[in-house]
Amino acid sequence: MSIEIAGVDVDLDRRPVLRDVGATVPSGSWTAVIGPNGAGKSTLLRAMLGLVPSGGEVTVDGADPRRAPARDRARLLAYAPQTPTVPAGMAVFDYVLLGRAPYIPYLGRESESDRRIVRDLLPRLGLDGFAARPVDHLSGGEKQRVVLARALAQQAPVLLLDEPTTALDIGHQQQVLDLIDGLCRDDGLTVITTLHDLSLAGQYADRLVLLAAGRVAASGPPREVLTAELIGTHFGARVRVETGPDGRPVLHLLR
């Protein structure tokens, strides 16, 4: 599922948030949207889903998901927000099972196949043993993995993940990013994430889109976007950038 974004504009409260944003996301690839706070990263994902009014073009495999019925859109795009709304007292299993809603008939119930998908998914995110626990009683990192599990339960060909490593310790960050990487390589999913950690973005994503003040400041492979000049200009940080043994950029902060 290739994605084309062209000329996307978003105004919120009469304030311009995105202007003329464009990007190409090849099928089966991982694109990370990076940028300083307030650059419009999360808004771009919400615009692609039709959650905020937007101009311009967004096409997934040639069709605009913003104009599709909600159930059809949910079968095409799975979304994990950074700060999800979690019903009080809902168990982890039931929350992840909500990801199967696009496949459950109106006035119907989930099938045994739906429940099996959830049972098989929980161990992949280190959530075995959590099925009966209330989501709102979990730690931030545990809750983040549950939200990702719900998105994966949709089995959509495109994943939109807003800061999927928020509140995770370094070990669980690596586990989640390795899982996303495997979904791209082994399952052929197309993934767009927002990431505030530039080092992680450079080590995992195939392509980066750097947003600054609501516009695309740079895009391309990590080695072309994570340069000392661009990081200094748009993040106000002093860094030295080296090339790692795998050809990916390695960032070092300078004092």
C-alpha cells in the first residue's frame, strides 16, 4: 500500500498548522516524521485519517481514505494515538479486541477467530499475563504497548503510530521498534510513525520527513536528513554525526 501526500494544509482554531506538506511513502516501507515540538507531526497523522479538516491530497493505493466510510478506513489504516482514551476498568483483552470492530457485523459479536487474533498478539508485545488487568491500572509503558496491540489487531496494511515509544524504557523501546521493523519486512506493512528521538528514527526508519513550522524542511534517507546543519537549524542542538557500520547516521551531542 503506497501512500502519496501532496499539498496538505491544516488550520486549527484559525491558526495555520500544516502548509503544503508532501511526502511519498513506498509500499512496505517505514517512514518516520520528525521535527521540533509544535512542528505538526501528530496533526499530519490525524489529517491523513480525516480526524481534522485538511486540504490537499492523501491517497493510499490510489484512494483517499478521508472520504471512505469509517469501517472501510479502519480496515485500511490502523492508528495508535499518543494519548488514547481508555474506558475506566476495561480489561486489556477487551481493549485490544476493540481493534477487531471493523470486522464485526453490526449488532453482532466478535468471533472465535477475532479472539484468537488477540490471544496470539498479546505475547508478541510482552503482554501475556496482562489480559485480565484493567488498562487504566497499567504503567505508562505497559499502556503504550496495549494501545499498539489494539492497532495491530486491526490487521490493516498501513500503520500510523504517534510516538509509539513514549513512556517506554530503553529495553521496551527496542522491543517495540524491532516489532515494527519486522512487520515491515516480514508482513509487508507500510508504517508511518512520529518519533521525537532522532537517534531511534535514524536507526530504524527507511525514510525521514523533517517538519518545521508546519512545512517539510527535508525528506529522504536518514543519512540525508540527519545532518549536523539541519539538526542545528531546526532543533537548536549541536551534534556530531558519524556513519555507523550499517551506513546509518549516529548522533553525538556536543557540549
